[in-house]
Amino acid sequence: MTTGVFALVLGAAVLHAAWNALVKVNADRLVMIAIMMMSQVAVAMLVIPFVAFPTLESWPYIWASVALNTGYCVFLINAYRYGDLSHVYPISRGSAPLIVAFISIAIVGETLTRQAGFSVVVIALGIMSLTLTRGAGGFREPKAMLFAVGTGVFIAGYTVVDGLGARLAESAESYTFWSHLFNGIPITLLALYLRRGQVRVSLRKCWKVGVLGGMISLLAYWIVTWAMTQAPLALVSAVRESSLVFAVLFGVFFLKERLDLARLASIGVTLIGTAMLKTSK
């Protein structure tokens, strides 16, 4: 992974943590995410006349991405309903790189050097170890754990699908904006059904934050999709999930969540793994 790609994916990690924090603090997370995704649909409608049409081979991946992103949103909303940002985020984002690494090596056929593979494991363990700082109490929240792990599975799923789809589409921009033309429709229909009679009230309260979150999320998504056309899926996924560091900082400074030595140690392990990955060949 070149320095330029590494830096951009690290920037995307900051953006990931930022929009997750925006979702967490919003009372109606379903409407919030629906606003985010529909704002992305609007941007996609403006952009697609200026990008190439995806290749026919990439369309099954686009539809799979829409389905996986819908599942991801549903699980993420429920995970934040039952758990803190600093509890849910490490489980969901920490499990994803390991799943992506397994799929990319065992199924896709990508190869990693020993140091790169070890770095992915260190990053994932550093991220997930943050959950242990809550003590055994964190594991007594089965619903939060279930939805967090499920979120990680969906993250891994759309990561692999998007990486392969963007390569087949021969353009990360084309793949990103055409897929986002459809991504917001299922979750918006779900929001209209589940929040019927309440949508207008929630919309007035959070539409500005929702649009902001949507733009942040779309930019991060495009960066990561592009990066996966330049570097192995597992490495891009691992660097993106180092967003743990920024999620913790957002949680501490803006959501008034607790920071202690154990959490600092988890951040340190994640940063060590990220540095090892950058120096790997």
C-alpha cells in the first residue's frame, strides 16, 4: 500500500468515526440514517451523468452491495440502541478486518506478506480489546453484542463486494455513485413504514445533521472503494477500521464517555498494528 493510499484511507477512518458519532447522538437513528442515505441518492443523481456506466459484470455486485448496506444500517441502528458508541463500535469494526482478510485470502485469492497479515490481526485485536475495558458487564448486554457482531459481518460483506465490484466496474467513481443511487431506497421505505406519522417531526429536528452525515459518509465510502482498486482488500479494511482511535476520542470529548488507561492501551495496540501495516511490503 503506497503512502498516498494509506493517508487517504486513514482520512476516511476519521470520517467514518465522525458520522457514526452523529448517528449515535441522534434520538431517531432510523430517520437520521434514512436522511443520510437519501442525501447520497440526491448527490448520486447529480453526479452519474458525468461518470461512466458501470460494466455489466459489476451490476450483480452493485445489487448485492445495496442489500448488504441495508442490512448493515438495520443492525447498526439496533446496536446503538442497546450499546454505547465505545462498546458497539469496537466489536463491529474490529471483527470486520478479520472476516475480510479470511475471505480475500481463502476465496478471492489475494496474498499478504507475513508482516501485513500479522498487522491486520494486531489492528483487529486492538480494536476489539476496547470492549474488554468495560469489564464483564459489556458481555452481559447480549442484544448489543448480537447486533454489533452482525454489523461487523455486514461490513465485511459489503467491503469485499464493493472492492470486487469496483474493480470490475473499472471506475471507483462509477461504482460508488451508481450503487448509492439505489442504496438509500430500502432504508428510506423502512423508515417511512416504521415511523409513519412521526417522520415529519424527526425530519425537522435532524435533517441538517443527516445531510452532513450523508456527505461525510459518502466521501469516506468513495475513498475506501477507490483504495480497494489500488491495494489488497484486507489491508484497506484494516486501515479503515483504525477509525476506532477517532471514535473513542469523539466519544470522550463530545459524548462524555469514559477514558482510562485500559482504553489508551487498546488505542496503542491499534496504532502499533497500523504502523506495522504501513511499513509492511
